[in-house]
Amino acid sequence: MIYLDNAATTVHKPPSVLRAQRQAIRCAGNAGRGGHTLSLAAAQTLYRCRCAAAEFFGMDLPERVVLTMNATHALNLVLFGILQRGDRVLYSDLAHNSVRRPIAALRERGVKSEMYSVLEKGALLPQAEIMRRLEKLLETPTRMIALTHVSNLCAAREPLEKIAALSKKRGVLLLADASQSAGILPLSMKIGIDYLCCAGHKGLYGPQGSGLLLIGEGAPLPRPLLCGGAGGFSEEEAMPQDLPERLEAGTMNVPAAAGLCAGLRFLSHYEKGEIAQHHAALGQRLQAGLLEIPGARVFLPQEQNLGTVLFSLGAQAPEQTAWLLDRSGVYMRAGLHCAPLAHAALGTLPRGALRASVGMDTTKRQIDKTLCELSKIAKESVEFSAADEQMQ
């Protein structure tokens, strides 16, 4: 099996992640719901995960790490918990539906929104132009910028550090969706991120059902999205004011937290930039090989693509190419990838394209095997089209 759908989720987890989950399932009680040994063990598991995440992302206060079900949960906590009628939020054309749809729902509640472009006519805008447009948009009072650090489609990324500096200068809150960059690119809350949201099951190598919301020091606390038991302050009718209990209603997913903690520790053994280099090298190899296949088209080819390549193969439907690859044991994702704005900017609507995304276990040999299979598919497609024309 050659798995090239890591942008959706990493399938091959480190053995330490699986061990941590098994141990948590066998031994953990319900955190905050009792003072006995197993309940305390569960609470310790959650705390260790917060500490690991805080250290990994350059935070000093682990209590400001909120454990979520996924990135969508984290993003909804911030967008619905901070924005109110009359507020204005900016978001880019790289936005995933987990950003785009909550903002659309908030518009029905009186929140104003405006999209800024990172892509234009199939190309990535220069950083200077992105910043110029953002500065112009910020001339109108704005509450928040919802930034997508790296596109889930291709190499496109937003200039996070520059936008963080601009948002601080203008007094605008910065929400960073790092679902595709967390664990791959070095990230620190200290650059001025107010809210960092990411999935635990992608580049952080945790299990599905895990995610993170990191809230910067001084950033306003979101209103609770869910209300219920928090393990303490039971006599009070309202949710607790303190983090993380304020945003963690109900029984926590302790096995997921245990696995995520193990994933974060697995990543900490790599040197800074090592993972990004691995991804970029494989992405370049795949991209270069695709450009040599007759009929193949790579959308937004770049030198540094972090191992995610968006492409099509001649006139063949992306789903057809994906099905043929699946028969050969190569797994990719075809379609719109929950990111129609980026597809529109790249000119791949309405049918979308095929996405290949590598992981830490992906090898050069697997990339070469994938390119070989794609070459066969392209050749067979051309031969089939020629035969079809002759029959007509």
C-alpha cells in the first residue's frame, strides 16, 4: 500500500501512539469525575497532553490549551465564541469549509465578512501584494483575521508572521488554522497568534477524534459552544470562567489525548525544519515526475510544496484516476477537498482535481512507484481515446 492522503489524516501512526491509546483505554477513568486513582490518572493524561502541546507550540501556560474533537471543533469554538453581531472577520480564498461555513452561518447572525485573495488566476500572489490588500481591507474596522496557514490543496501558504505583526499593530485578533502545517512547519504562539487551531490526526500523528485550540495570553476567552458538566464548580449554573474547563464540557476523550500526547513527543525527536525538508523533497520529486508525464497538469507548482501536490491527468475525471490508482494500491483523494474557494482560484471547478500528500513514512521509492502507475494510466487513457475515435 502506498498511502498519499496524509492531508486528510495520517494512517500510519507511530507505535508509541497506539500503545498510549491502549493504555488509556484500559486504565483511565473519567477525568474530574471523582478523586479515585483511575479518575486522577485520566486527569494526568489530559494535563500531560496540554503540557506537550504548550511546549511544542511555544506556550507558557498549558491551561490555555483546549483539547477538542478536531480542527473544525476548535475553529467553531473561536468563531462562534468571539464574533458577535456587527463584528467583521476577514478570511482568505485558501479557507477550508471548516472556516468558510461557520463564517457563512455567522453572517446570518449579523457578523460581517470579507474574503481576501492569496491566489489569483491560478497563481500565488506575492507576499507584498497579499499584505497590501490586507492593509487596505483593515482600513475598515475589523474584529478578526481568520488565516489559513497552508492550503490543504497545494503549496499555497499565507505569510503568517507578517500577518501576525500587522494584526497586532491594528489591534485585530488573529485566528490561525494550522491544520495542514502543524507538525510539519515550525510554529510558535509567540509570534502573536491569538488562537491556533489544528487537527491532532494529521501532521501531529495523533488519533482521529483529537484536535487543539491554543489561546494566546491576553486573547479574549471564547464563549462556550457547549454547556454541561466540567468536573468542577458543580453548584454553579453557568460554565466555569477558567480555562480549560470553560470550553471542555462533558467527558473528555482521554484515549485520544493520550495518543495525541505521544504523537507530539514523537515529533519532538526531530530537528527543527527536518520534517518540512522531508516533505518538500518528496513533493518536489512527485511534482517533477508529474510534469514529465504527457497530459499531466500540476496546479500551482512550487519549489517548496510541503509534499502536497494537486494535479490532473489529461481529460480523465479525477475520480477515475483515483479509482485506477486504488486498484494498484496507491491511495489519493479526488474532488474538491472541502476547499471550493481555492479550487475556483486555481481554475479546477467544477470537477476538482487529484491530490497527493506525503507523510513521514513516505519514501522516494513509493513516489517513483506512484509516478510509474500514473504513466501507465496516462498511456492507457491516450490509447483508449485513440481507439474510441477510430470506432466513431
